[in-house]
Amino acid sequence: MEKGFALPRARKRYYSRDYGQELQLFRTTSQKVWLVALLALVVCFPLLLDRYTCYIATLALAAVIGSIGLNILTGYTGQISIGHGAFVGVGAYSYALILAKTSLPFWLAIPLAGAISGILGILIGVPALRMRGLYLAMATVAFHLIMDQVVMNWESLTGGYQGLDVPNATLAGYAVKSEAAIYYVTLFFTIALTIGAGNITTSKIGRAFCAVRDRDLAAEAIGISLVKYKILAFFISSVYAGVAGALMALCLGRISPYDFGLIVSIAYISMIIVGGAGSIFGSIIGAVLITLLPFGLSSASDLIQPYYPSITTKFGDVKTLAYGLIIIVFLIWEPEGLAGRWRKVTAYFRNWPFTY
């Protein structure tokens, strides 16, 4: 070997010695360091920015929960749903009615709203067991349209088209109404449910979900109950959607049927396509980006309005068009989403300068 020549230093590899190690969410020191840094950032977020930005961040955190729920159903289990927004709406209205009709604290009303949405998910999941693909998608759309009509016409309970005021939440005698307080409540549930989803997807249940998604007949042949796991996926997804809806109601203060229309379901589909189906990390990225999209379009429309005054009245159409374009672009050029692109980039640098 020539003097002065040295081989590149081998990178440290992490291999699993047992099944318990393989189930660990954070295995390397760098992962734990990045996690601590991220937690420090999100905890300090309300202290660094203004109230409006904190409000947007709260909506993004709630969307993360809903996006993870849809990804468990669609990305991991392969059950297409375009009615996810309806379950979010059920959670929002359940939360508002629980506070209005009972004396339960808000921190208990949030998971209870998720449970109500989960029970409804089971009721929808049972008749949908014999459906797949386009038929299942259309069935969930039909459910969404039915729920829209129920909410709009049951005025004595939901307030109909006028909407419903969400009672103020209190904790230890203090009102939870500031943007920072609502942000921290939402952050708590987001962290808890994200960790829960990570454990679910790496457990036996998550592996069964993936088996059902990849080839349901083969999964049934090796002893996986399709009925059990498909209904379980609908239940978990609906619980997450219900909690997301309850947190949205807490943040908005007043809810109406227009807050949970079919465009909301399309937005959640966009989240998992942009972020990456079958990825918790992708759900987070997609939820944040798609939540920020309407606010970015609103800012852009304010700049264009002096030259094109009618842009304000067409904002809803522009938002729908943006969702459609994003879905098409990612399906064609990046079908694995941003999480898939991140895996490819990190794999490249991890294996550099050798690819073997």
C-alpha cells in the first residue's frame, strides 16, 4: 500500500439481535439527538412567533393526527377512504356536544370524541369488508355525503348551516383559550398518538396490516383474519380522525358543516400522497405542507388581487385545483412521496463512496 493512502473509515451499522430491538422506534444516537432537538423546537414555538402563526401551527398538529389515522387505513392496510373528513367532523361535533351537554372536562371529552368516531368507523367498516378499490372509495364518499346531510339538517343538535359554538375549555379552573395554551394541548395529543402509531405499525398488528395491503388472499392463507384487521384499521383510523376533529373544534371555537366538507377528505388524501403512503414520517410532512398550502395561496391571492380582483371569490376553486395538481404531480414523479425521496437521499449518503 502506498504511503499516505488510507481506506475510508467504515460506517457503524446497526443490526437487530432480537425482535425487541427491531421494534425500537429510536435506535441510534443521532435519531435521539434529532428527536430532542425537534421537541425543543416545537415546545418553544409559541414563544418565538406571533399568535396567528401559533394558530396555524395548531391546525397543522391536528392535521398530523388525522393524516396518521388515514395512513394507517390506506397506506398500511390498503383500504382506500375518501370519507376521512366525515370522521373528523364527527369528532369535532361530538367534542362540542359533550362539553355542551355534560360536565366532563375537555381533556376527557377529546378521547371520548375519538371513541365515538371509532365506533362509527366500525359500523362503516363492517359493510365495507366485501369492497375494495374503487367500490370502497365510492362507499366512503357516499358516507361522507350522508353525514353532510345529517349535520346540515339536524338543526336542533348540530345547528345546521349556522354551525355550533364550542364551549370554552377549562383546566384546573383556568380557561384554555389562548393560542399558546391550545397549541400545547394539541401538541401533547399529537406526540402521544404519533408514538402510539409508531408502536402499532412496528408491532404484530402493523405487520398484519401490511400483509393485508400487499396480498390479502395470501395473508388469509397464513392465518391473518381479514375481517379482524380490516375492521381494526377502520377503528384506529376513525379514532385518530375523531381526536383530530376535537382538537380542531378546540382551536376554531365555532364549527360548521363547511369546515368538514369533501374538500377536507381530498386534503387528507393529498397529505399521505405528498408525504408518502405507509410512513408515519411522511404523514407528518404531508400534513404540515398541505395545511400551510391554503394560507400560502391566500397570501398569494392578496398580492394578485389588485391585478385580478375576482381571485378572492374563486379562492375555493383555486385551492381545489392546487390539491388536484399536487396529487397528479406526486403520483407521476414521486409516487413514494417525500418520505420515499428522503429514504433514497439518506441511503445514498449512508453508502457513499461505495454502493455495496
